[in-house]
Amino acid sequence: MNAANVNDHMNGGEPVSAALRAETLFRERFGQGPDGAWAAPGRANLIGEHTDYNDGFVLPFALDRLTVVAAATAAARRWTVCSEARQECVDFDESALVPGGVPGWAGYVAGVIWSLRQAGYDVPGASLAIASDVPVGAGLSSSAALECSVLGALADLGGLDLPVGQRPVLAQRAEAEYVGMPCGLLDQSASVLCQAGQVLFLDCRSFEMTQIPFDATAAGLTVLIIDTRAEHGLVDGEYAARRQSCEAAAKALGLRALREVDVEELPMALDRLPDEVLRHRTRHVVTENARVIATVKALRSGDLAGIGPLLTASHASLRDDYEVTVDQLDTAVEAALAAGAHGARMTGGGFGGCVLALVDTTDRDRVAGAVTEAFDRAGFTAPIMFTTPPGDGARRLW
Ligand code: GLA
């Protein structure tokens, strides 16, 4: 069996490392120290995929990997934003604050400023330096981490009265309306609202939320995150197409959103849908919402290993009914299950990105080895694997 390398927590460093790098970058680029540093994490979603924009349920947790922005106010109403990863600075003024006005990675930053201004906030000019330990393009919400860290920085620098509960929506509008990726509320809610040691049970219609304790370690379990390194491309049409199908299905059923279909009513609802694709998409959304509820019930009763079959059923539904998996995701899930995982599923939007597998801690390295070996056999790029305890949401570091 191939040796597989699993990184515990941070991939090559402590959570503080992105903070130090952001501060160093700020000093290099702006020739002075920042006023402070703000962080926001990436996320994994335990279960509840493609349910958020159907007004349904999600159950994410924050990673202990952070995006950090070191920032200071600027004299004029201009924004200069430097990225360690991109090795560049982008500078823009108010004229760029129209959807799509700043292209590329800096658009997420401009989008947050645009979104705040749309909501009536007076955003100060600022210099910003960004460093991140959240893998980019791996379906772990690096974009939400960027938006939410920048939002925190601008809120504090401008002394804006911005209740935490409103922040996810403002960050989500930056992505959906300024950048043009029609996402739901999952990623930004996770990045802002998650708490260490918990998964966040969020009703995306009422915005009611409950923190559910999730201590896998105490139960002798590990959530292994497998980055398949199949780059996901959500901004392309596939995500938007799924969303449109759901809206069309809800409309055909005379509902505001598919969330309103109970799993018991599913056969009747399917009979009323005019086409095969809409029936498949609807079946995924309705059964996935039911799986989130069942997962929460199992966690509340202390049966962590018991959620395994729900995770695996979620993956099958995303593969067969929602059609958002790729070979690497399916291979990782199959290899993890064959090696003894309690359950495994893709996490995030799909079309690439990560799988999470719930394994006995004693089996962790064996499962990781089996996945690496399966990728090798299939001729895929070797996966990267890591573990992370559920971390805290966005915060000011200093
Ligand atoms: C992406 C989107 C989220 C959510 C997931 C799928 O991560 O940004 O809003 O729809 O896909 O659950």
C-alpha cells in the first residue's frame, strides 16, 4: 500500500502563519504597519449540498485554515489590494464599483465594497494585504473566506454598525451580484457564523441557526478531507443550470422553493413534473434536506458513526440525480468506503474539489493510503489529505 501523507490541521504551519504573512506583505507593499488583521476561514459542508438556494438546510463547519487581511484606512476613497498568492496589487476607485467592474480575484474585494455601499454603508478607502491558508479552487470556499475577512476589516476600519447576522448576506451579494457566481448562503454563513467544535445547522429560509456539538475525536473518529485536485469551475454554466432547474421545478409545482416538498410527498411531486431532468434534480434536493435532518438527529443522540450511511447516500444522490460529481470524486469516495470509512461524500459545489470521509481514527492512514493508491491506479494527480477540527468563524485577530 502506498504511503499517504495526511496533514493534521494546518498544511505546513499554524493558523498564525497567514496572519504573519499578511502583515509582512502589508509592510513590504505599503511601507508602514497595518491598523489590524482580520481573518475568516474556509469551510467544509458535512451534509446539505445544493440545498441552500432551495431555501433548505445545510450543516457546515469552519476549517482551521484562514484567509487573513492586514489593512489600514487610506486618505482618499481608493482601494489598493495586494495578494500574496497572486503576487500582485490591484488599485481601484469608486468608478469600478459596478458589478463586474474589477475582474479576477480582486473582484471579490471590490464586490464586498460594492455590496456594503448598496446596503447604505459608508466604506472608507483602504490598503489591504491578503495571505491565505485556504486552498484555492478546492471547493473549500476560499472566495467566501476572502469576502468575509475583507468585510470584517472594512466594517471595523469604517466603524460600521454591521451586526454579525447580516454579514453573510452582504458577502454573498458580493459574489452573486458583483462577481456573477449565483451562489446561495452556505459558504458565507459558514465562514462568519461557525464556532469551534460545532457544526452549524442552518435553515436557509428562516435563517434560524443552531450550533450542534461535533467532537469526532472524542468518538474515536476523524473527518478526513481529501482534496482531489480536480479543479472545480463553478462560475461556468453548470452551477447556474442546476439552480435554474430547481427554480423551474418549484414553479411547475406552484411553490416558492423546493424546500417546501416533504420527503413523504416526493412521489406525488415527481409525478407532476414534466421532465426527467427536473425530476432528478428535485429528488436530490428533497432527499438531501431529509438527510440533513436525519444527520442532526443522529448527532444529537451522540451517534456520530451513524451518520456515515447518510453521507454516502448524499454522495450517490449528487452523483446520480444532481450530476455534479467527477471521476476523481467518485473514486475517492469508493476507495475510502472500500477501505472501511463509515461514510464519504463530495463536499461543496462539485465538478471537482474535495471529498470528506468519516473514518475510525485508527483507520485513518489506511484509508488515506487506499485513496492515494486508487488515484495512482486511475492515473489521477495524487490527492492531498488533511484533517481539521471544526474551527471558529470570522474574527479580528488584533
Ligand atoms: C457552492 C455555493 C454554495 C452552495 C454549494 C453547494 O459552494 O457557493 O452556495 O450552493 O456550492 O451546496
